[in-house]
Amino acid sequence: MKKYFPFAISFTVLIAVLLLWDYIKLPYNEGNNIVGEYYYKKINPLNDTIKFLSFVILPCLVYFIFYLRFNNNTYSFKPRINYYFLNKKSNNDQNSLFNYFFFFFFLIFIDFFSLYFF
């Protein structure tokens, strides 16, 4: 169970970002002189970038932090020990690559079935 906890927390953060998607926005910049759709609708062009970064970076960062926190036999981020951050300890578990594959395959699967074909 401890092995799947980072996936569960990362997925929860992903759902939270999706629920807060409409609230992630910056105020419109009146200095924007480029006439276009963003100008007419008074939308800040940086909104898309911030939404994308929050969608990608937050779940990945949360997964990485919880993975390091709960799997003590792989990596550590305590600076006073010999195995600091990315110095790998001995690990015979070859199943971690499958976990990454399954996680990204699941995200692509959800993305495919969320398309509106009509």
C-alpha cells in the first residue's frame, strides 16, 4: 500500500487542479495592444501557460516528494547523510518503470475518453 500512496496523492492533486481549472486566471493586462481574441474577450494570455504548468508540474512534484518520503530504500533528500538526493541506494525493484508506464497510460486513457467526437 505504501508503494501506491504517491500515485494516489498525485492523482488527488490532479483532480483538485481540474476542479480549480476555471479559477486559475490572471487579471487582464490593459497594456496588451495586440488585437485578437484575447483582446476582445479581455483574457490574459498567460492564463493558458499557468493552467498548463499547474496541470503538469503540481502532480509530478507532489508524486516526486511523496515518493522520496515513503520509499526510503531508493533516494533521500536529507543533506546530512551520505545518500543525498539523487545518490541511488541499492534497489532490486524493477517494477517502478511499470508503475510510471501504467500511470501515464492511465492519464492518456482518460484524456482519450474525455474527447467529444460529435
